[in-house]
Amino acid sequence: MELDRIDFALIDLLQKDARLSNKELAAAVGLAPSSCLARVQRLRSEGVLKGAHAEVNPETLGIGLQALIAVQLRQHSRAQVKAFWKHMMGLPEVLTVFHVAGTHDFQVHVAVRDAHHLRDLALDAFTTRAEVAHIQTSLIFEVAKGKVMPNYKAISGARA
């Protein structure tokens, strides 16, 4: 799909605030509301825009601790990677799973009630898995979000 400067502007605006109305989006990019709506629908149908999300205060949900759990697998077979991925995505505590290169094979972002919950999760959902050789847990003290995906195609002279 070829994206133009208006598509990039819409993507940037929606990443910063997905609650913008179509009328506000249209005014910001200089389009008629009907044209803007058609473009946003096309971006969704083509898979450029994958969803809209609300940012929630974790403490209001009883989440007192977040952590990154680095996981090293025993073997790097496709079946084991797939099985571990599926298992992680089925856990309610798991926010994000990253399949990475390097010493560890996965980085798993989890949200739990407290240290006891984290210990139980590590013991019950990670170390009991046959494909897991080693885990290393790092506590997250603070999270800062707000960055948007850069539009390298829109930046002239962008580095590859």
C-alpha cells in the first residue's frame, strides 16, 4: 500500500490521540470529512491501523508491580517457540511478548498484584515449562509511554 503525506499525517495524529473525531482529523489534515473517513477506513482495512487503545492507571486495577521476564529456551525449534508464545499469550498477567535475538529468546512484560504474585507466576507459568531453560526477572520501577512509530517513509533522507 502506498502512503502519502496525508496518510502519514493521519497515522501520526491517531497514534497521539485515537479519540480524535473524524471532523477534527479532517480539519487537521485539510480534507473534507467524507474523504478523511474514507482514508481512515482504508488504513484500517489495509492493516496499517491495527486498533485503538485506552491507557489505564494500573493501580486502579490492583496492579502493584510490573516486570520484564527474560526467557531462554532449551532448544530453538519452531515448535517450542510457537508453544511458548501461545502459552504466554494465554496468561492474563502478560501484557506484551517480545521474541528477541541475543542471550535470551523472549522478553515478557507482566503486570501482577505484588511480589508474591510475581514469584508464583514465575514458578508456575515459566519455570514449569519444559521448553524453558532459564528466566531472569527485572522489576519495572517506572513506565513512560507516548512515543509514536516514526514514519521513515515520510522523512526525506531517512536512514535504512
